[in-house]
Amino acid sequence: MRELSFSSQTKEELVRWPKGKECCRLAELAALINMGAEMPLGTDIPVEAGRFRCLRFSTENAGVARRVFTLAKPLLVLPPTVAVCRKMRLKKNNAYGVGLACQQGDLDRLGFVDEAGGAFAGIAPHLIKKRCDRKAYLRGAFLAVGSMSNPENSYHLEIVCRDAELAEGLAALMNGFGLKAGVTARKHVYVVYLKDSDKIAEFLALLGAHEAVLRFENIRVMKEVRNTVNRQVNCDSANLTKIVNAAIRQQEKIRLIERTIGINALPEHLQAIAQSRLAYPEATLKELGETLNPPIGKSGVSHRLKHVEEIADSLGRG
């Protein structure tokens, strides 16, 4: 069985979310149709009295199609219809189409026409008066055309809108909750997006996808732990390389002294540290200090070895 993507898992959770009050159901349905209908309302001729306009909502997610159908059935005058077909290209998944026959009153309530009967651009204010309605509208928008990358790889959530007015309205709606959404144009569409992981988690919680939030946070924690461990390993590796290179350099300097003037020509305290370095080539500064009598600290060892290297450098120049 094919494993669901993070987006699909999130949508499977959201389609089970309680439909709530009629105002919330209307706002969610309006977003689903406005974002996901195949026939944009802005290109249609105004509906004449007693007639209706046919729209078709298409999706590969059976749960989302079922959500549209169950929301539309009690809210629209005419009952919706459902059709299933199998795609013959690419993955050959099933496609679900929900037919919606909207009369003038339906279009008014869904916020698709203005007072003059023309197409309304953006999000109708009466749909998002209450906080619960605004959350429902965002839920419908994400269910219709939202997606997010696997958080194991990157943090990115986006909702694709067909025009700039709708994208700006949706971004403003999200930013009303402090989500810091951005808008960008992509070919013939506009994309509302979130890239901050904290804001993505807040958005999912706002929609009611609490299981998705837990999965998202678990992945974030594991990624942070892995990154911290990797940084620590890299830091330790760099420090180890630095220590090894310094020890090799110090031994070479001491052997230069040994070949020229001899270690015994050094002051007594420098003789001790030079002999200790030759005897313990892999020891750290702290470990070298503990071999001396009396023992000295890291800074003392570093100072003495630096003095030994300076003497060796002067011999090399001579």
C-alpha cells in the first residue's frame, strides 16, 4: 500500500474535522469551490432568474470530495452529484468530480457575486466575519489546493490561487492570525506560502490538524537533535584535527632543537615539557601538564610549548 505524503495525511485528518455551525460550513464550502472549482466564476455570464450555474470540483482525494459533497448537500438548493474516473496518464489515480448546480441565491451566500450581480473578486467579507469562519475558510482553501513539503526535507507550505485578488485576500486572512504569509507569482497562478516552521505548525493547529502538528513537531525535534549532534561531531572532529596538527608541529620543532643544540641546552622547565611531548605525542595539553612534576595547567603547557617553538624557529632561521 502506497504511503501517504504529509500533505495527504493532514488532509485525511482535516476531512474528519466537525463541520460546525452553518456559518463555518458555508465559509469552508465557499473556499473549497472558490479555490478548487474547474470553472472560475469570474469568467461566467451572470445567472438569470430561475436558472443555475454549473461548477465542477475535482480532486484525487476521496475524503476531500466527500467533504465537498456533504457540505454542499444541505447548503445548496439543488443536490450535488459525484463522478469517479480513472486517470490514464502518470500514476493513473482515481479522480473525483463533484458537480455543483448553483442558483443565484447560492452564489450570493457563497460570496461569488457582488450586489450588482457581477463576479466578486477575492473573499466576500460576510463569509469571514467571525474567527471560526476565518479558520473554516482557511481549512477549505488548504483542502482544495494546499500542499506542504515533507518536513523531513524542508519547511514549506503553499496554497495556489488563480488570481492576485484571491491570493492577497487569503494572505491577509492568514496574517490576521500572525502567520506572516507571503505571496508570489508562478506562471499563471499566485501562491500564498509559509516557510517558517513555527508558523506552519501554528497554521496546522489553526485548521484543527492536531495530529499533523504532533507529527510535525516530532520531526522537527528529531531534525534538531540530528543537526546538533552533527554540529558537535564536526566541532569535535575539527578540534581533534587541530590538536593532532599542533602536536605534530611541536614534535618537529623539538626534534630540530634535538639535532642542533640538544634538548639539554634548553632551560630546565622547557626541557621537561619538550621531553614530555616526545614521550606522549598524542597527549592533550591537559594530559601533558599532568605528566610534569609538579603538574601545571593547560595555559602553562601552551606557554612553554610556544616558547620551545620560538627557539626552534630561531634556530631554523639561523
